[in-house]
Amino acid sequence: MASTINCTTAGCSGNLGANPNALVEVNFTANSNTSLTVTTTSWDGNPTPPGSCTTCGFDPVLWLFDAGMTQLAKNDDISASNKNASITFALTSGSMYELVLTAFDQHWCVAGTNCNGTVYSTTGWANNGNFSGLMDPFAFTFSPNASVDTFAVTSQTVTTKYPVAQTGVPEPTSLALLLTGGAFLTWRKFAKGARRA
Ligand SMILES: [Ca+2]
Ligand SMILES: [Ca+2]
């Protein structure tokens, strides 16, 4: 199934093409200082009756970055019982932003920092997305706290080639610590042997 995305200044909907690591990227420029709220609407893990939902989506996560991919905001779940995501951010007039929607448990990982339990040597997406058996569609709305012409979607895409692919390889300092630990164990073995002699 090919991925699709359809955005307006009111919001976006589509699907990730059955790839839980795909990213929905929406670039926009703020034309005034305004507060923007983005809220997903597709998740419904408890349709009534069960199994009746044909448009409910997976567990979505929203991210907001500046033009240099510095993370400005992130939300996974609105509450323990509502797995939709919602972020609110005060936009600066003239600034460019990138909004990203992912499936849980995708993570944006900065090199050399603990990212969901793993330290990566490069900055990029961890590619741990999972639909958890739920449906592929996503949907979210934009709610700028000003008239719509103060907010413009400049590009939209579903990305399946990631900025930097992660391989789960520990960074050099972690590796050095492991090697140091190994050397210590070897020394202990040697010391025990020496005492026995
Ligand atoms: Ca969520
Ligand atoms: Ca979640």
C-alpha cells in the first residue's frame, strides 16, 4: 500500500503505507506570533462495538522541530486513556518549523544522549515504530490561535528514507566502558591464578 498525505491549513490525514517507521513531515512558516495547537484525531483503541472502527488509527506521537531539527515540543498521549497526541507551541513570526507525526515508539535521538535506553553515535530516528496491530490511518488538526492566513503549510511529505538511519550501535564511549570492564575481569582472573600458584 502506498503512503498518502493530504494537508490543508486545517490539518492533515492519510496513511503511512503500512510502514510504522514512516514519518509524516509538514513544513510551515509562521506569519505572526501565534500559539499553534496540533491534535491528532484518528486514534480510537476502544471502538464500540469492538472491531467496528474502520478509520481509527495507531498510537500516534507528534513532534515539533525548528528548521535546524532542534526539538521544540513532543507529545505521545493526551492522557492514560487517550492515546491521541496534542502539542501547543508559541510560534515566532517568520520562523520555519517542521511538524512530524510518527507511530509509537519511534524516537528522535540526539547523538551521545540516552534515547529511550540507548545511546546512539549519530543523530536521527530510532526506527522503532509499531502499529501494535491497530490500523494505519492518521489524522490531525491545526488550530492556530489566529486567523488561518497567519499560518501556511509550505510542504508536506511522508518520508520513508530517514535523515539518519540508526543501527543500535553503542557510541565509542560506551564501547570503551565495556572494554574497560572486560579488562578488569581478565585482571581478576589473572590475580586469582597468581594467588593459587
Ligand atoms: Ca500517542
Ligand atoms: Ca503512547
